[in-house]
Amino acid sequence: MPIPWLDSADLEFPSVDIALTDPDGLLAAGGDLSVERLVLAYQNGIFPWYEEGQPILWWSPDPRMVLKPEELNISKSLRKLLRRGRYRLTMDQDFSGVIQRCSQSRNDSTGTWITNEMQTAYGELHAAGFAHSVEVYNGEDLVGGLYGVALGQAFFGESMFSAESNTSKLALVYLATQLKYWGYKVIDCQVSSDHLLSLGAGEVSRDQFTQLLLELVPKAGKSGPWQFEFEPSDEF
């Protein structure tokens, strides 16, 4: 079954109900990565994922992996690492550095899906106040982090990287803890992984996810730039 081709002049997306089951969630192709289109996509539970040389592909998988901040699971070993205080964590201090490192960590024989076009587009989302990053430093070295998009009281995780063991987990734990503090209700993790399951994430149907977004996206979120506002000693 062919998928719809998006006209760059028309921002509308087809209903997520027509997304393919094989490959899971493929909804449409084409369009562009403008701030307006990306915001509309995330509002509807849609995200872009494609490789260099491909058209822009838009996805809405079913089921969807989500993490509710209040259900975050911190293992004993991870809690010990958090309490050791070896790393310094910040928010929105080096968005371009984080997305570049995420693109390098995904760069293998098949190439990276975080193309230069994607980096530019999400940099514009960051400048517009929609995209945010978490940075993990060992001294002055950026050794872990993640980035994603925030709309209302929902955060849509895009990618993370670790240059040292468990530093991406540290970034996610700090993010989830801060989002809980701000009243956010869900972190979209897109698709399932053992890494996310170990932290308390679980699957919901696409219909359930869509209903969550209808409830959470219109609500007021935290304006940027973001910074951590909780005391780690009180939380971990």
C-alpha cells in the first residue's frame, strides 16, 4: 500500500490510523522540517526518521514506548553512581554539541539518521524554545546527554548518547526527575528497548498515546531556556 506524499506547501498530516504495520508506523513521506511542521507532527504523535539519501519519512508506531516521570525506576547501581557526584549535569547549555554527539554515536556502516538537515532543523526548534537538551560533563568533557521536544506537559525524547558508561541513563534520570518537579506527565520514548524498560518505561497503544497528547499538549509547560531546579541530594 503506497503512503501519502506530503506537499511542502501543505502542513497537514494524514490520520495516524492509516500508518502501516510493516514497517510499523510508517505514515507519510516528503514535506519539510520547518518548525511549524515539526511542532504539528509532535502534537499528533508523529516524528521524522530517515537516512541520508532518503526522502523525509514520518512515523507513528503502535504500540508506543512511554515513561511516566513518577514511575521512574532507579536501580541500586545507578543510584550509587548518582550519589557519587562524579558528573555535572546541565540543561540547554550545549544543544548543538549534544545533537552532534548523538549523530556520531549512531554513525555506523549504514549511516546516521541524524543528518545535517535534521541537526539544523532541531537547532531551529531549540532556538524557538521547543527543543531542549541535557548535558553530562566529566570535568569539561561532554560525555553523555540527550535531546528532545517539549510541548505542553509532554516531552518527546529524540536521541541520547554515552561516551562513558551509563551517562545517557544519568541524563534521562535527571530529566525525568526535573519533569516530575515541573508537573510533566509523560516522556515519549518512541519504541521499546531493554535500556528504557529497565528505567520503568512501558508500552501503550497508539490510541492511548494520542489521547494523552490531546490532554497534555494544550496545558502550560515550562518556558525556556531550561535549567535544573531540584537538589540531587534530596532526590537520589
